[in-house]
Amino acid sequence: MTVGLVPEMAFHLVGGLGIFLLGMKYMQQGLQVVAGDRIRRMINAVTANRFLAVGIGLFVTTLVQSSSVTSVMVIGLVNSELMALNGAIGVIIGANIGTTITGWILALKIGQYGLPLLGLAAFGWLFLRGERLRYSALAVLGIGMVFFGLELMKDGFEPVRDLPEFASLFQLFEATDYLGVLKSALVGCVVTLIVQSSSATLGITIALANTGVVDFQTAGAVVVGTNIGTTITAYLASLGADVNARRTAYFHVGFNILGVAVITALFLPVYLPFIDAVVMGGVDPNLQQPTGVFPYMTAGIAAVHSVFNIVTALLFIPFITPIANALRGLVKGAPTEARDHLTHLDFGLVSSPLTAIEQSGFEIARTDRHVRTMLDDLRTIVTDEKRDRALIDKTFQQEDIIDDVQSEVTRFLTDLLAVDLSHDVAEEARAQLRLADEFESVSDYVANVLKLYLRMEDAGVTLSPVQQEELLDLHDVISTYYDTVHKGFAQDTFELYLSDIHRDSREVTAKIRALRDRHWHRLSDETVEPLVSTSYMDIANAYRRMKDHLLNIGEAIVGGKDIARQVIESEEEMAG
């Protein structure tokens, strides 16, 4: 009898846990797509305001249903310098509260509806049209799988009550005293480390408790221990990252360990009596109905999880700034930390698309600023008779760095596009690929102009004052054009500037043609060194190519040439 039950139990447990984990993945994936814009706005709104950061961490984790996903996103954003350490600590604290929502979802008495919910949502995922509708169905499908997996695990655990071997095993970590509480918390920590999901451990624990295999005290202690196990994901994400990312991960680990240490010490004499009397209103979660059901068990376990994280958050929120300062003092970065990459891109985070696209966008914006600086430095160099050699070397070095950065961004975005993305994120990734290439091309032409000036200098020839003035005027026109493009790029409202930029592009082209015609007429009237003549035209053509690539940047932002043409035609129709 016992031998026959073991495989049956194993099948239910393994199958149920697999469906539960897959359901969590689908639910997270669907919710991230449906609420992606809101999540990104919340993340970008994180400031040093501790309460705002905690609130954002809570809401983002509620939306994605995983504190691990939120913590990994935070590590990536801190590593990319998109989020400050103080804000990251606040988000981590909020995420710990947000993750307890899973327990309350499981407390809903709809476990028996998991399978039909799964089936109906599957039809929606397969046959609905429209990305938001399909991913909403995927989120519901995930919820159905979570409940169905939980029911399978509960069915698998039911025979355990009648098996003395298993009963004695679970008695080894019953939370009847302080040592038992520690053992139970350790079990929760280890199981979470293994399955890489506190929600999965929570589901297993609820299944055990609802079949009477473990009592409420033991289940509560196990759930408290999951808070330590869940920190491993963020810690692994911080390996090889910058010092602030490591500080964030260390806080996550220390925060949860300290909270668990305090609560386990007070668990039996203070904490559980408080949960029983205040939160549960005197109702005993261990109460079993004649039908064998524990009607209040899941809610009691969810309450233990939620109150623990709320209390620890309230204790830590007033001290976020001192904690951040202490971490800066304790966790030092090497004076010259070696980086595998020139960028702050974390190649291990492409599985978190919302973070990845923010990281790559930050690197492209930084490239934009560096290219604009190169353009200013170029003017300084060519107008300086002494030719600042340090500035020349800096310009060429900057161009080499931008080449390497573009290569890294391209590899990063190519990896990102290989995973399952929403349509909007995939379109943005493709646009960023184009932008990285276009900005790198502009930097190439800046370096080419500088090389042409240096070639004339090495040959002992110079432009005439008139030629020099014409090219400087053209340089200033291109710089102004760059600033107009940059305004649309930085504000992400390029549609408002697209008509102006197309008009300015035509004006720049006309100006370069007029400049070229004047040069040809000048050759008829005076003798010009061949090298000066060819260099003059090559410089003018380089500026024209810069303008072309800047126009491409604008068109890439709005979705390509076809979309840009539609925007312009629409504006012309409205004007007409």
C-alpha cells in the first residue's frame, strides 16, 4: 500500500509543482506585457523619496507577482546608473510587501475552478486578436495553472497523513519551540533556494497545511524562512555588477536575514498570538471541518507572510538614508574596477525585457551626449591654431569607444530580441538597434572631418579664410540641426518635430549644394591646391552624411521611414 502510494504522490507533487511554476511564469509574462508601460513609468519615477520608492516597489511587485523579478530589475537599473541606491533600497522594501499578495490570491476559494479557468484562458490566448487581449488571457491562464497546480499538490500530500514514515519526517521540524521555529524557517529558506521561487514554496506549504500534514505554526515559520531564500536571485544578479548594484543586493540579503532573526525570536510568544487575536479575529487556522477542510488555513498563512513583511518594512523605512550611507562605507569599490564591458549593460538580464530595454536606452542616450560633445570638440580643434593634441587624442579615443559601445549594444539587443517579447518592446528594441548604428555613424564622420584637417596640416597646406569660414558656418548649421534632433529624441516626442526636421534637412542639403557650386566657381577664378580642394569637398560631404544620419535617427524614433512619411503626410493634410 505504502509502496504504491509513493509514485502516485510523486507524480502529483512533481506535476503540480511544475504546473504551479509554469503558471507563475505565464502570469508574470502576461502582466508585464499588459502593465508594461505603467511599470516602466513607475520605475522611472523612483526618486530619493523613501515612501514613493516603497510604494512603487509594492505596486510593481503586485503587478508582476514576483519580488525576484522586481529585485532583479532594480539590480539592473542600479547597475546602469538609472536608479540611485536610496531609491533602490526603498523599492526592495516595497517589493517584499508586494510579494505577499500571492498568498492572498491563493486564499481565494477558487482552487477547484483552476482547470476550467486554465482552459477558457487558453482559448483566449490561442484565438483572440490584439496583443493586450492575448496577454491578458495569458495572465489568466497562468492564474488558472497556479490554482490547478496547487490542487494537484494538495491531492498529492493527502496520503502523507496516513503514512507514519512521512509523519515522523515532518515532526523533525515542527515549530513547537524556538529551535523548531528555526528549523522550519531553514526548511523554507532551503526549498526556496532550490525552486528559485518563494511563491512555489508558499504553494507547497499551503498544500501541506491544507491536508493537515503540518500545523499552522510550522507552516507560518516555513513561510517566514522563504524571505531569506528569495534573496539569492538578486544576489546572483549582482555578481560582476558595479558597486552600487552589489550594495543593493547586500541590503536585500541583510534586510531579510535581520527581519527573520527578529521575528523567529518572537514567533511563538508574541507574533503568532498577535496574528491569531488581531488579524484572524480569534479564529484558529488549525480548525478542521468534518469534511476535512481547513477553511482558515490559507488566510492565516497569508497573514503571517504579509504582517512579517509590513512590520519589517515599517521598521526599516525611517532608516533608508543611514542604511545607504552605511552600505557606501562598508561596501567599497576598487579604485579602478575592471569591467567586462564598456557599457553598464547586464547581459544576464535579457530575460527581464522591461529592465533590459531601459538599460539599452540609457546607453544610447549616453552615446548621444558623447557624439554631441565630439562635435563641439571638433570645432574647438579646427579653430585653434595650436591644435590641442590632448583634445585631438580624446576625440579619436571617444570615436573608438563609441564603436565598441555600439557593438555591445547590438549584441545585447540581438540577445533581447531572441526572447519572447511584446510587440511594443520588440519594436523599441529594433529602433534602438538603428539608433545605436546611426549615432556611431555620426561619430565616424566627425572623426573623418578631423582626419581631413590633420592631413592638410601634415601636408603644410591650409584652407583660405573664406573656405574656413564657410565650413565653420556649415559646422554650426549641423550642430543646430543636431540639437533639434536631440530635443525630439530626449523628450520622446519626435512626431512634434518631424516636419521641422525634414524641412531643415532639405535646407541643409540646399546649403551644401550652394557651397559646392561656389567652390567650383572659385576654381575657375583662382588656383587652389588639389589637396585643399578635395579636402574641402570631402569635409562638406562628411557634414552632409552627418545630417543624413541625424535624419535617420528621427525616423527611427517614430518607427522608420514609412511611419515618418505617414506622420508628415497627416500633418500636411491637417495644415491643408
